[in-house]
Amino acid sequence: MKKILFYAKIAFIIGLFAWVAVKFDFKTAGNIIATANLGWAGVAVVFQFVSLYFVSLRWKMIIRGFWKRSKTTLFQLFWFYQLGVFYSLFLPTSLAGEAIRVWRLAKNEDKDYAKAAFTAILDRIIGVSTWFILFIILPTHLPKNRLLLLVLLVPLALYIFKDKIAYKEKKLLDFSEHHPLDIFYAVTSSVLCQLAYLAAGYAVFRCFNVHIGVLYGAGVLAAGALVMLIPISMLGFGVREGFFIATLPLYGALPTQAVFVTSFFVFLTYISGITGGFIELMNTGWKLSSLKNPDIKDNSGSQNPLQ
């Protein structure tokens, strides 16, 4: 079954690239490059990292009640996130990134992998929920149904039945050690993260002179974020990229402009992943083998500079 899914993913990516090749026009591409605004490209990169800061803060707000004295700093969570992106880019499964960040968090705390996994699950649930709300609120030419708001019943159900969710007789959703405002801060950080992502996306549109209204552009980006729930991607290209290439022409963008915009989003993903890989190498004394075996230890005997 795994092989079938793997080959299906390969077929999808090949089909995506073939479709892009058909849509791409080299003469138009030359004009797009000549008129591209690199200043807006720089703004996009800045907002990309602002978004990553707030998504790390969201995770921090979630985990701090699960460990009374958490040893994991906000910078480390930022690092774990980017390291997850790095492995998601270069491993054949999109779940690799989630596994890496869960493993790193558990290893940094008390090696309670079940607890670390649930913090990551809660992190994703909050993120998806706020994306759904933004998608419903924002204007778009795409069909949508307010019944999608039923997805918000998932976090509500988790809260109601939190005492029933246990692993080895230990409650996984024990919020007794959380400050009453922790989840509120996590949701707020999630919204700020996504607003920064939308700002980065708007800057990408401006960079390539794609003239979409701010709110309509945000609606497309929110929909693209939700499409990423379909775990089909390889080397940074997947369902989201196909969605943008198909959707942006509905808002007046040329097909070749859509390809450039989408490629720049992939570039931003690579910046995130390479940042995580760079920090990993720096932390292990520039041992390239650490990227093949992330469990490698720094044998220098020196204190970890990132803690």
C-alpha cells in the first residue's frame, strides 16, 4: 500500500510539472522577470520569518502547561519547526517533519513521546481551526459552505472529552497546569502567524505584479493553506502549488505569473527548511552526518549553545 501511495505521489508531481510546462510562456516570463520588484520579495521573506516566530510561540503556549518546568526555549521550538520543514522537503513522506519536531521536543524534555505528540496535534488543530475561520470570513471566488465551521467541533470535543483521552493510564490532555489564558494566547499567536503569512503572500503578489485585492488575495492564500492538509508533496511541490497555479488566473493573473508566484512560495519554504538544517549543523559542530542521523551527539563536551 505504501508503494502504491508513493508511486501515486510521483505520478501527481510529474503531472503537475507537465501541466506547468504547458502553461509556461518564456516571452511572458522575460517580461515578468524584468518588471519584478525585489523590494517586495524582501518584504515577503521578512514576513515569512515573522510568521514562523508566531507559530513557534503558539506551540510554546501549548506545551508550557504539559511540563511544569519546560526546558525548551522559544528559539529551540523555532529550530524544531524549521528542522521539520527541512526533512519534509527531502524525505518521501510529509509526516517526517511532524515526527522530527515531536521527537526533538520529547528528547529535550522528559522523553514522553506521547505527550509531545499531543502538543503537536493540538498545535495543528488550533492552526487549522483559525485557517478555517479566516477562509470563511474572507471573500473569494471559490465555492465554500458555512458548514465547514463544523470543523471547530473537533477542538470543542477534545476539550469536553479531555478526561477520557489517556495513554498508559495517564491523561494526555491534562490542562490543570496551564494558565487559564494559555490557550487564548495560543489562538492569538495562531492568528498573528497567519496574518503574517498573508502579508508575505501579498508581498509575493506585488513582487510579480499580480493585482489582486488584499482581501481576495488573503482568501486565496487561506484556501491554499487548507489545501495543504492533503499530504501530497515532494521537494516542496504538491497540491498547494497546483491549487495556486489553477486558481490565480481566476483573479486576472497570467498563467506564467501564477507559476512565478507559486515558485516563490516554494522558495520561501526552502528558506525555512535550510534555516533549520543550518541551525542543526551549527549545533552539532558542522557535522554533515547529523542531517542523515539526527540523533548524532556533539562529542566536543561543550555546552549546547542553543539551550
